[in-house]
Amino acid sequence: MEFVVLYSLREGVDRSRLLQTYPRHKDYYEAFRASGGGLVALGPFQTPDPSAGSMGIFTSREDAERFIAGDPFATEGLADPRILEWNAVCFE
């Protein structure tokens, strides 16, 4: 069982604020991964609309919650995170 964190951009958040915060977000997810946090994958949805948000895949709910608790996109109010339990079917 894995857990997906969906980030939806909060209404009224300016793209320039996202770009300004992104370096701290990137530093955070790289450090989280390096520290053994159960981060499997992370990234934005590729649509013309940046408000489509992004998602991350985690190995446990605890890791997903811990990630959200320190991520600048969440802590600075840019995105609303939502955790979903994911019953992935893998084909490898």
C-alpha cells in the first residue's frame, strides 16, 4: 500500500510566488529523500494550467504527513494537500 499526496494550488496564489518558493521546496524534498523519508516520486501535473497542482507518492501515511508538515508549499499556504491511500497495481 502506498499513499499519494495531491497538492491543489490555492485560489489566488500568484505564479511568481510559486517560483519564488520553489527553491526551498526543492531543497526540502531532496533532504527528505536523502534522510530516508519514504518518498517514491514527486512532481507537477503537465497541463497548461499551473493550478492543476502536483502529487507525491509515499511508502507510508506517516511519511506523507511528515513531508507535508515541513514542505514550504504547504506551510506557506500555497497549496492544499490531501492524502489518499493508493492500492497500486504494479506490472514489473
